[in-house]
Amino acid sequence: MVTKEIIIRNEQGFHVRPAQLFVDKANEFRSDLKVRSESGEEADGKSMLDLMTLGLEKGARIVLEASGEDEQECLQALAELIESKFGEA
């Protein structure tokens, strides 16, 4: 199991489009993925509905937790997606 803390930086936060991009990317990997908010709420990183319930806005600190055979690659790809602001300006 590996973890990484990251900050949501895109202006609109984790709305529908970024959540879909995140889930699509997460599902490219075999590892299990959890997303934990600052308040301790946890969501399945491969479930758009779960992610949307976290209500993550710009500036939110989250912890990504991957567990499985490609956990390192999974976290790296998702961190890059978040750091790129999901392609938003």
C-alpha cells in the first residue's frame, strides 16, 4: 500500500468532469484506490458517485491510497492528473 497527499488546485474543484477523468484514469489500473478527505471521509477512487459525495473544492487536501500490483504507477498517474488541474485553465 502506498499513499500520497495532494491538493485540489483547479478552480471548480472536483466537479463532474474532473471526477469522470479521475475515475477513467483510476480504472486503467488493477490496484484498489481510496480517496480520503481532510475530514476523514473515504471514497472508492474508482466510483464517480463515491467521489462526488466528498464535495472536494479548490484547496482541499486529499490522500490517495493505492493497494495492488501497480500501486505506484496508479498513484503517479492520478497525482499528475490532479496536478495538471484536470486540463482546466
